[in-house]
Amino acid sequence: MAASKKSSETNKGLRGRLNNMTNTNLLLLITIIVFFAMYIAAIVFQGKGFLKPQTFLNILNANAALIIASCGMSIVMITGGIDISVGGVAALVSMCCAVYLDHHDGSVFGAIVIAVAIGLAFGLVQGFLVAYLDIQPFIVSLAGMFFARGMTTIVNTNPFNVVNEAFVKLKTTRVVVPGLGSVNKLGKYVDAYVEIGVVVAILLVIVLFCVLRWTKLGRNFYAVGGNKQSALMLGINVKRTKFLAHLLCSLLAGIGGFVYFMHVGSGSASHASGMEMNAIASSIIGGTMLSGGVGNIAGTLFGVLALSTIQNIVASAGLDQAWWTGITVAAMLCLFLLIQSVVIARRKKA
């Protein structure tokens, strides 16, 4: 009887702690657990390659731009909107920077200015149309995506690698991660490293996490996404908040485009293809709800990692055809949407 009573009290305490957690934190916890479960499964079933620290760091290297774009997507989704132009903006930034550096003998600083300017331009236009003219964000960003892709082709149609010396030096710069190196097949110790883009992405994740968690603007994003009418009654400028969300998202897409450009080192109209869909998927997997009001930048980071890990698992299993990746991503999305629905429904009943 005493043991049964103690077990009952433990269960009640656990339920109490779960009920005290916000929806955002609970979904973040679920995402983190799923990511680590997937990575451990990869180590067990796909060999010891996943045990190497560089394997994990390579996931970050390949997805630094997606992390940045997904953070912007999460902010817009928290306010109840969406932006499917981020991939087009990233491609346009990549092409414009490539042409500027190679065909006009430009500087790296000038290329960064171009990337930021393109992001801000899209954010200003799309944010104004969505917030102040009350046009559906899906339609506005769909038009933005087509415009960005079309402009990318107009700027240049032929893919080419950038040979600008200053840019190549920046692109090949590696940040060594102490203590995570490994011995290769030749018996030589190799330092573990990340690219410059990963450092930029992690810094932005930290800044945006702090903005959403501890600033008035961050609280306004959640309030507008949670209930627009209640936000108005609280004195929040809903239109300005939506405008700033779209402006920030496009700015991050521009920065992400330059980070993507640093990773690939070339200009092509096909660059960043599907980035917008991966950004949406990563945000959802990370616990951001399409209905708005719930989301976490840290969850978005783990969402990108989880999405990339499952793609690597599929590729390691020999199923590297594009449709298998699509099927896997679709299954993960359905799983996390189901988890979100069940969690929110159960918490409402409680």
C-alpha cells in the first residue's frame, strides 16, 4: 500500500510538472528527445561513422543556411503567418553576390551589403503587403518566390564557380573545434572543424532565442499569433508586429543566402531549391505550430538537425533517391503534426 501510494504521488507530481510547462517548452522537449533517439539509432544501425564528431559537425556545415532561414520562418509562423519566398531570396542573393564578386571584381564586404539589402527589400515589400494591406501571407510570399527565382535567372543563367581570391579565402576558412578531432585511416590526427557559416548561424540562434524569450517584441510575436484580438486589447500594434516579423524573416533569408553562397561557392539559378519547404518542415518538427502563438528558436535548431539526420540515415541505408527523402520528410511531418495535435488536445482537457 505504501509503495502504491508513493507511486501515485510520483505520477501526480510528474503530471503536475508537465501541466506547468508551456506548450512551447513541451514541444521543444519532445523534439530534442526525438532527435537524440534518431541519432542514437543511426549510431546503432548505420555503423560507427555517426560516432565521429566531424559527422555531426558536417550536418551543421551543410545546413547553416537552412538554420538561419528556418529561424526566420519560425518567427513568421509564431505570428500566424508563413513565408515561402526564403528559398528564392537565398538563390537570388547567391547569384547576385557571385556575379558581383567575379564579373565586377567586387569585395566581400560589398557582397554582404548586397545580401542584406536584398533581404531587407523583400521584407519591406512583403511585410507591408501582409501587415498593412491585409493580403494573405501565402499569396504574397508565393509571388515573392516567383519574382526572386525569375530575377535570379535574369541576373545570370549559366552556373559558375567564384574565383575571387578574398571570397575563396573566406570560404575555405575553418574554425577548429578543440578536443573533437579524430585519427583518420592513415593514422593521422585530423582536427574537427566548422565553417564560418556555422558560427554565424549559432550566434543568430542565440540572439533570436533571447529576443523571443526576454524582449517586448518577442512577447508581441507570441501574443499576435496566439490571439490577434486579445493582442489589440492589450495595446499591441498588431500590424507593426506582423510587418517586423516578415521584415526579420526576409532579412534572415538574405543572411542565410550569403551563408549558403559561402558554402557552395558558386552562382546558379537552381541553388537553394526546396529551402522554403525544408524551413517550414524544420520549424514544424521543432515545435512551431502553423496556427501561431507556439514556437521556439532552439526547437527550430533541433528541427533542422533532426530533419538532416533522418535524411543522412536514409542515404546511408542506400535509399539515396530523391523520392525516398521526400517520403521520409513527409512521414516526419505527419508524425510531428500528430504529436502537436495530441499534446495540445490533452493539455486543453487537463
